[in-house]
Amino acid sequence: MATILRDEGAVAVDGEFAGDRVLVDADALAEVTGWSLEPEGLCRGDVCVPTRSRPELRDGDRIDLVVAADLLGRPIAVDVETGTVALGASVESVAARLGDGGLGDLVLRDADGVEFSWPTVGRKKKLLVAWASW
């Protein structure tokens, strides 16, 4: 068994740990990621990610969750000792949730204590320097 930690919550699936690999069946892959393994590749609806370049994705009837996460652009961390896998959201989905520049709702105070929102600084590259006394 493997416990998969995701934004949607934890789910226990039938999984096998083989070194740094996490092998799951096709149903578990679909449950955990929302993507299914089709002849075209990893697919969700009309979108498919080709898998031909990564033959190590399959191990007999099982699918390597670490390779699948890499193909889908999702960060993953595996703790073999506890049988736990942390599967992050894709970079694209996180960026879409955060909005403009990733910090659209961020409100800060300038050196004089006047509040301003991050997008009002402009569309040029910005550098945020933070400091804490503790």
C-alpha cells in the first residue's frame, strides 16, 4: 500500500515501492492524477502527453508514478520508509491559480507604511527583498 498526499487530500492505493520507484496500477494512476494511460500516452480528456520517450513508465502491468509525475510536470517526493508519496500540482495549474505574475493578490507596505498591491508596480521584472528580525 502507498499513501498519496495531494492537494485534494490523502488517498491510499495499492502500490509497490521498488527502490526510488512507486509502481501503481492503471486505476490508481487515474484516481491519483486524473490522467489515464492510453496508447497515445498519458491522457485526460482530449489532451495527451506522449510517453514513447520514457519506456520505463511501464513495469509489466504497473505504472511508475515517479516517471508519470515527471511527464506531467508535477513535483513528487517519495518516503519509502513510511510508504508515503507527496504529489504536487503541476506548475501550470499553480500559476493559473495564482493569476498575474503569481502574486496578483499580494498587498505590501512601502518604506513609509503605505499599502500597495504587487500588480501596481508594473509589468517589468521585480525583485522582492524581505527581512525579519526573528
